[in-house]
Amino acid sequence: MVITKPANEEARVMALEKYAILDTDPEQAFDDLTLLASFVCKTPIALISLVDEDRQWFKSRVGIKASETSRDIAFCSTAILQTDVFVVPDALEDERFRDNPLVVSDPNIRFYAGAPLINEDGYALGTLCVVDRSPRDLAPDQKDALKALSRLVLGQLEFRRNLLLLKEALTDRTKEEHERQRELVHVQETLMRVMGIRR
């Protein structure tokens, strides 16, 4: 499968790295959204997939054990090129995917639908996707729900990033306060020494 990369690929990968989320532990907030996507779309597999330079990594997953796959076989690599939900009703009937290892062997993907996770700067970080082992399609209300859930995933990513930035700022401020305290103590000790005052 030949992968077409976004025109803003370098900036997109840099934007993804700023979220400091790749290879992190599972988090309940993301797992809840993945479970809801699986339930609403009635699929055995649902994933929050983040696409970096060479792979797609799953922040959350339902119905599959793998934690990542190579980007060159990832359906999500095509989905991040879209602005709307990308749907493949039957992968065996789609020339882009019919020979894909994920189609011809485990997990035997037939149906795929992925809503791109596009941040406010316009970078597609990955997808919230649902997968089935049988050909099918999404009903209009399921597609709308998948889009709504993808917006919640993106909101959670932003919340998590802002929390990390706040922690960094607080850590920096605490360090500055300690440094000021040390300087103040040093000045007091110097003055006392000059004035001949003992503690």
C-alpha cells in the first residue's frame, strides 16, 4: 500500500509530539470514548489511533490486542487526509486495501470508518475509528455520533496537554520561588556578616 502523506506532514508530526501522549499508559477518559464509539457504531473494534512518522499508535483500543501497527498498512493514514469521516464499506472490494495484511490476515478488517482528529491549527493527529470483520456501512446517525465522539477525544487531548503545560508552569514558578528564597537568605547572611551580627 502506497501512503500519501499530508502536505503539512513535518509540522503535523511536530504538533502531535507537543501533546506528549505517544507511548503513555491507558487513561479512563479515552477508554470510555472508545467504548462508546464501539457501542454506538455496533462494531467489535474501536480505536483512538495517533499517526506519527512511521506508525499508528493506539492510545485506546477495544477488541484488539495490538498497541500499534506500521503506518504503511494503516487505514488511518488515509483517514487523516480527509476532513470528514472516511468509510471503507468492504476492504476486499477496495483496491487500496484488498491486499493489506490487516485485511488478508488477523484482524481481518472488512469495514472501517475513521473520524479524523483535527486540532484547532488544522493538523490531523490521528482518528477515532471503528472496525468490523464483516462488510457494512454506518447509518447517518452513527456517522454523526462518531464525529461527535471524535470531537470529545480531541477535547480530551487538549485538556490533557493544557494540564501538562500548567504543571510545567507551576514547577517553573516553584523553582523560581526557591531560587529567590536562596538569594534572600544569602543577602541576609552577607549583611549580618558585614555588620558583625551572629545568629
